[in-house]
Amino acid sequence: MFLLGATLLHAGSTDLYLRYVKAGLRPLLLLSGAVLIAAAVATLWYERRSKQAEHHHDDHHDDHREPRVSWLLLLPLLALVLVAPPALGSYSAMRTGTALQQAYGYEDLPATGPLRLGVADYAGRAVYDHGRELRGREIKVTGFVALDQAGHPYLVRMALNCCAADAQPVKIALTGKIPPVLQPDAWLEATGTYTPERTEDPVNNGPIPYLKVTSARPVATPADPYDETWNN
């Protein structure tokens, strides 16, 4: 219990937790870790006090030793700390339909300068707001590359409701000046402009907008590879 609590504190105090849950759950993760540690310390204190009351000689203290095999319970915790799972990528994205959803509304965008938008934000504005504030603007979007069976490129971000277990992709199809060689799962910052062109996701027939690319450059995998909400 103590080690599980310590593992949660370790994950919550580093970027490790972002591989499992969205950033907004960090306080609850830290609180859970602290509660588990407190419960473990209280349990240990209670057991030691009970043994001192029941036994008056040291040679009786080994009567109820826990089996050594119980230490195998540490293995999953060590795996959690030492072998963080990779973020979900193109394999999952192209086998799951786009999860794009219409937002209740969209915040006003800056009047001048390039627009830095999340994949789901651009896709939502392009599809459901018909690119009203996107026309004629330079747009920068970052995501990982995915290719369909025909080799058509997409820029994708996995969106979370809660945790990685419920992650679903939001996709943007790329057209225009696409780099000649694209590696699936490579992270890319695409600069381009809005186009009303659309396509349908072959998995669930969901809408996928296009981005007309004018330039693109590889970027490092972000610390938080997931979108926290459908419209970021």
C-alpha cells in the first residue's frame, strides 16, 4: 500500500501520469497517493502496537510472517515506474473512427498573426463552424502522422475524456505541400490554410476536414501527447 501510494506520488509529480490520465486529474492522483501512504503508515503502527500487546518475547514475533511470495506484488509497481507505456499512436488512430464532436461554442480567435490551434479545435471549427474565423489566416497545427491504407496522410491527436483507456482520435486530412516522406507516429507541425474540402472517416463515416499545407516541420513528442477535451 505504501509503495503504491509512493508510485502515485512519483507519477503525479512528474510527466509520467500524463501517459495514463488527463492533466486535470493530477490533484486527485496526488491526494490518492498521500491517502494510501497515510493508511499504510497507520496500518503498520496499529499492527506493531497489537503485536507488542500480544507478545512479551521477541521469539514469538515471527509466528505470523507474511509469505515471501507476497513481494511479487512489487513487480507491477516497478513496471509502472520503469516501463511507462507509449502514448497511443497511428495504429490505434486508423482503426478507430474520428471522435470529433460539435462544441457548444468557440472562443474568439486573435485578430492578427498565425493561429496555433489544436487538432480537435481546428477540425471542429472547420466542420461545424464552416471555417468562419479560419478563412484567409495562417494556421499552425501539431499532431502525429497517420497513413490510411491508400497512403493518404492525416494529422491526429488522441482526445481524452478521463484517461488513456477512453482515448479516441480526432483527425485532419492533409493536402497541399506535403513532405515527400512521412513516417507514421512522427510528430509534425503543419502550417497551412483552411479549405472547405471534406472527407469521411472510413471507420465510422465521421467528418474529417482538410488542411491545405504550405510547409511542415518535424517536432519533438510533446510532454502531454493527448488532448484533454474534445475541443482543445
